[in-house]
Amino acid sequence: MERISPTNNAVSTGSLIIHSAPSALRTHIDWAIKDILGTSVQIQWRPQPNFVGTYRTEITWRDLAGKAAKLCSALSSWHYLRFEIFEATNNEGELFRFLPELGILRNQTDGAGNILLTDSVVVNALNNSFEEDELRDAINRILGKPWEEVLEPLRAIDQREMAPLQAI
């Protein structure tokens, strides 16, 4: 009889982007990340021009699934961070976004990175929305629009830095 390995041994790929972190927390963040991902992780901080005195970094990994949730849990305890984490295994994934003013948003994704909504989430939005605008706002929140409005300008910084390099 063939043994079936448990799903928690699935290998995943992931990325963590910390868009802004106060300088004073960088060493503590480094320790937390290395505790979860291992000491071989190289963390290089760059200034964050949109928030004076803060820094940003990006890390990728390949390891057992579940690292994204652990990273999100550890990093969200520092209120001043803005970050997003994506982890993918086979044809599914998880996307975590954190902002101090909005908290954590966790979404399941498909193999193409599309956010998946369960029927219970949609039914809940329908049951708690009495007008079209309320339903639209509820769906936008479930999909992460308030998080995206804050994070997109921070992502654009990396794109502006890459443009001159691509032109060379």
C-alpha cells in the first residue's frame, strides 16, 4: 500500500515585502524573520521615501508551507509596519496584507493569483448590505481595496527604481 504524505509537508514559495518599518525595529524584525525562515536569509534594508525615517525590504523563500502565516503573526505585533506576504503551493496560495490603520487581511488565491471568495463570505456580505453601495463597499473590503489604495503607491517606488535599470 502506498503511503500518502500529509499536506503540511507541501513545499511553497513565498515573498515578504515590508513597505515601511521604523529604523529602530529593523534589528527585531530581522531576528523574527530569521527565526521563522532560518538564519541564511539575507535582509537588505532600503530607505522608504514616502515615510521619512522608515525602511523597506523584500525577501523570497522556498520552504514548507505555512511560513507566510507565521511571518504575518510575528510581524503584525509591531503596529508601525506596512507589509504584504504571498505564499503559493501548487495551484493555490495565500495573500496577507497588513496596515496599522486596517489590520490584517488574509485572502486565499488561485494559481493565477486571483482572490477566491467563499460562498459564506459572499452570503455574509449580501445579508449585511441593504443597499447597492453597501454591498459594493463590502465586496471591495473583502477583496482588499482599502489595503491596495495604501500599498500601491509604496509598490510604485520599486517600479520607479527599476525603470532606469531596465533602460540600460
